[in-house]
Amino acid sequence: MENITFGAEGISVSVDLAVGHIADLVIERDGRRLKPLHRAPWIGEPREALPGTLPDGVLRLSGDFLCAPFSRADVEPAPLHGWPANSAWDVTGSAVTPDGWRASLRLRRKVMGATVDKILVLRHGHPFLYQEHVFTGGEGAISVAHHAMTVMKEGGRLAFSPKRLAGTGDEALEPDPARGRSLLAYPARSTDITRFPAADGDAVDLRDYRPERLQEDFVTLVEAEPAGLGWTAVARKAEDDLVLVLKNPAELPVTMLWISNGGRDYAPWSGRHRGVLGIEDGRAAVGHAASLGDNWLKREGVATAFELGGRVAFRQVIGALPMGSSQLPDRIEAQAGSLRLATAGGGRIEVPFDAAFLCIRAVEPV
């Protein structure tokens, strides 16, 4: 199944219609061509060379995709991360708009009886992809998450909107040293993301992505406040740019970090999946059943699923700027028509942005 590709001034997007993954995102700004998203190194390899049990979403792993449910589909049968990440989408609309381009896609399958639509918007001169997912109808409840992934050849530094808590699950992603390695402690909690417990008893700064630190880890960050803009910024060293992922915390109250840096030795990962960071904004625990039942996030007052039956919608924004690691922001705010970034050194940067898109409440100026 072919991709759909569309663009606006300074930005273009390709979507793999077989699985609904963002196959490519290219941003042209200040004379540079930025490609902020990851694409698995095994894409394009002969199918017979890869394990036969891999779900399509892993075989074609790229960019960003919708998880519904997030992780294990153990309520309604489906592959890992659900049918939206593993099955075909149809284009229901793709056309020029007065200020850019708008494309609409619909999942061929239903999720818990709900119809699922993906709306992708580009605006001329905006270095951002605006995404909305809409569930119509259905019964029960569904956990959801985006699965945005960036990649760093030489590591980088991270910054976040304020978080009140970080936590890992009950078991490491790779507990068997014959198959891989995880560096964080499981389970663990910390209110300080600069000193998260490590398996060896030390502490890890979650803001620091080090290429020499081989690991496969997963940690959830809980937003401090439901109001205002939720954001993650990644200053990539070798790429000399800044990747931005923006959300409305009232809709997606957690940001789950998947740190995949040579921590899996078995196929198709085979130690070659390196420098990858998943920035997975969601409303979920790990697994559909866990999200609906009791879990540590619910005990912290965090919603981990949407109730279906009417219309459920949530939005996220992905972009990149030609900024070096010395310009990592410590504050970001959305204002009418622009996104403003402030650095610890007193620097300020302003870029075009549709501040109304995420439907967030106003915050105090930077």
C-alpha cells in the first residue's frame, strides 16, 4: 500500500497508509532541512529475514502513530498498540486550504465499536504538524497515546513542561541479560526527574540522553498541572536542532519516554536500534486492561482512558526548529499566532504557531 504525501510552505508529510504511521516529516527553515522523526533500520529488508511473529506496526515502525489501546490489547483482541498502529487507513480527504493543507484518514477497522479518524493539518510557514484523532461511537473505554519517535546520532538534552512525578512499571523492559539490558529501577517513583533511581542503586538524569549508555527503558512522566501547554523539547547534538512535541495535558496527562538505545539484542532490534527516543503523550497505563482497572497512575489521580459512546477527540503537535543544544528552552508558551521559547540564558525565540489548535487554557506570558 502506498504512502500519501502532502505539504505546505516549508513543511511536508508522508503517511504509511498500511499502518497509519508518519513515514516522514521534513521541515525547511532558515536554509536548513530538518527531519525530526525516526524510521526503523529494518524497514525495506526482506520479510523472510525478519521474525515471522512481528506485528505490522513493528515491521513498519516509523515517525509517529496512534496507539489505541496503548501497549497490550488485552480487552479486545488486536496486535500490540491496537489496530490503529497495525492496519490500513483510507484517505477520506486531502486538499489545499487557504493557509496550507488538510488531510483526513479513517481506520478501516473499528476500535471497541468506534470509528477512528485521523486529521492532519499543515499551515504555510509553520514548522509543525498538527494532528487530531477522533473516536465516534463505540462502547466501553479506551486508552490512547501518540508514539512520536526521534533519533539522535550523538545523544542530546531534554526539557519538559513541569512534571510532578516520574515512575516505572513493575518489570524492566529487558530483565533477561541474555536478550538485552535496562538501566532504570523497576518499579520506582521520583518527584525529581534529574535523579531517577537506577537499577544499580545510583540515579539517572532523565533529561540527559547519552549515546554510550546502552539501554531499553520506559518511564512515565505525570504533568504537574492540567492547564496550560504540555511540552517536550529535545536538543539533538549531532543534528543541531530542536525537536518539539506539544499537547494539552487535560487530554493527554502523561508523557511516556521510551529510551531505546541498543538495549535489545534479538531480531529485529539486534543491537542496531540506537539513539531512539519515544515521546509518547497519552491517557494510558501500560495495557488496556490495566488502564481500565486499578493502576498506579489512577491512584495518583491521573486519568488513563477515555469513555467511548459519543465523540472523543484529542490533539498533538510535532515540529522542529534549527536551534542548537545551547538553546534548549526552559519555558514555552503559546500566544495568539505564535509559540514563544525562553532559554535559561535569557534568549527568546518566537515562531508561527496556531495557539488555538490544542484548545488549552491561557497561561501567564514568559
